[in-house]
Amino acid sequence: MTHWITYSEPSASRLAALLSTMGHQALCEPVTQIDRLLLAEAMPDARPDLIIALSQHAVSAYLENYNKPTHAGALVLAIGPATAAGLIEHGGLRVRVSDPANSEGLLAMSDIAALQRHQTVWLLTGEGGRDMVEQSLSGRCQLIRYNLYRRKARLPALASQISFKAIWVGSIHGLQQVEAGVASLKIDRQSTMLVASSERIANYARGLGWTNPAVCEAFDLEATQQICARIDNGG
């Protein structure tokens, strides 16, 4: 039986490698296509008081196209370890990671609580998605939102006879795309384990009829081992 990883890259390959070390077969077939967006103007040279990164796709776009030497030393709040990874590897920025890895965890950080109206904050994100962080910070600081990518739906042409041991999803958008293929792929929501990256996504899945979704917030070896043990034991 196969683990279907619906994440986009590089998360998909990273998770597949972890599963492979544990002897599991994984199929990397994203249900979301990521398209980079070009900003109408380059980001300012002046370093902001704070940068908030809401996804690793936004981080990649920023580091490849918009990061400047004058931004060195800026404080970046990353929404979870996967988002923080590229920033830490790049170096030159002070990175702090929210725990838990969601909007609520990020907004609870002390750096957010200490914001003042005159401070400049850059929000690195994509089009659509949750606007919880933007809505919470609007009016509390000089907030500038940068949409650095766009998600597009992608339903891969998978063979209907594939037996899925588990389906790994990383967003509500991704789960909705999986739902679009439930009938054609003959996926049984009661017998197939759905592994969500947050409790919010798991709750959404329950509302769609998934019997027993699991939550794996961080793709470290221990967390993945625990989830796989649960899957192997029938949920």
C-alpha cells in the first residue's frame, strides 16, 4: 500500500525520503501548483522592523528575488519549522519559529504582542488562503503584504487501482483537491488514513466525512514514526 503525498515541493520529497527510511512506499503527486508572482516594485532597501513569513513558498520567492544585503539582521517570524528552514540556511536574518505551527501560534508570539503602530512589518505570503494574520495586525502597525505566489488546483491522473495507506495533506486547498478525486480514485474516507499538517485541517476533514484523520505538524523523524505506527495499527 502507498502513502500519497499531496504536498508541493520541496516538502513532498522531504517527507517521501523520511517515509522511505522507514520502509514505506510513497507517491509524490502534488494537488497544488505553485506559480511565482512578480511584484510591481522591488521591496524597499530599508530593513523593516519585522518580517512575517507564512509559507516556505513565500520564503523561497523572497530569498531568490527580493532579499537585499540591507535586510541583513532583520527579525523574521516563521510559521513553523518548514518555513523557517530556508531562512536559517540562508543566514543573515534572525529567525524565530512559532509553536504551534499555525496562525494562532504566530500571533501569540511576544514579538507580535510588542508591536507598535509606527513599526514597519512585511507579510510574506501568497494569494488567497487564511487572512487571519493580516486581519489581526491591520491597524496595529505599518503592515505591508507581499503576495509572492499563487496556488492553482492540480488533480493528478492516478490509477484508480492504487490502494492508499494514507494521504498526506498540508492545506485546506489541498484537501479540497483530494476531495475532488475521491470518487474517481475510489478512496474510502472511512478506511483511508488522512494525515493533516494541522488540527484545523483535520477538523475540516472530519466535516467532510473522514473518520479518523491524524495530525502531523512537523516532518521530523520522530513525529513521522509516531504517525506511521498509528497508521500501521489501524488508526
